[in-house]
Amino acid sequence: MSASPTVNSTRRRITLAVVAAATVGIGLVVHRGVSGMIGDIVGDALYAVLIYLLVAFLAPRRPRPAIAVVAFVFCAAVELLQLTGLPREWAALFPPIRLVLGSGFDVRDLAVYAGAVVVAALVDVVVTRASAGSGPTNATGRSPEGERPV
């Protein structure tokens, strides 16, 4: 017997929150320790993955492609906002905002965001399918539901 949708959503949200926290931690390490183009690309990818995780946390039962599209649109909107110069002005007043809104437009970031949310969605699908198939089993590896009394 499978868990109810509410239980599944709760488990999914817990998993997403843990992975999001780890993503933030890794992102901060990359921000502090990896410079140049590699640091920028990895940081942008982690940002997009984090946005994917947050959207999935807010809507855990939505189809993965829909989550990916919303995450990419959000990332692209933030990137396009950088064309206005507002994030740079806000970062001058409150430097940590740079981690959320960036500071300068780079078209490469859009490609990185797209790739990262696609990878995040694919990993999400694979992990979800793997966990769906890993229900309770007996010593033989079979589901207890199919057992016959001896």
C-alpha cells in the first residue's frame, strides 16, 4: 500500500528543504572559494538548482517540467532585471542582496540557468521514480502485500 499524497508531499518537502539547505551551503563555498568563469558558472547553476528546489517545495505535486519552467522564468527575470541597474544600486546599500539578484547581466547565465533546471528536473524525476519503487519489502525483496500465508 502506498502512502497518501499528503504524506508523500510532506516527505518530498522535507527532502527538498534538506537539499536546498545543502545547495545554499555549497553555493556559499563556491562563492567564497572558486573564482573566475568556473566559479561564475557553478554559482549560476547552483542558483538555478536552488530556485528549482524552492519552486518544487512550494508546489510538490506539480509536474517536474512545470516546476522547471517556473524556475527558469524566475531566474531569467532576475537576470533581465540586472539590465536596469537596480540590483547593483540595491547591492550598494545592502551587499548580501547581490547573492540573490546578481549585479550585471550576462547572456551566458541564461544558458546556464536553462541547463541547470533541466538537470535538476531530470534528477528529480529519477529520484522520485527510484523512491516510489523502494517501498517496504520482506527478506526476499518482495512487497509484503504479495505474500501468501504459509
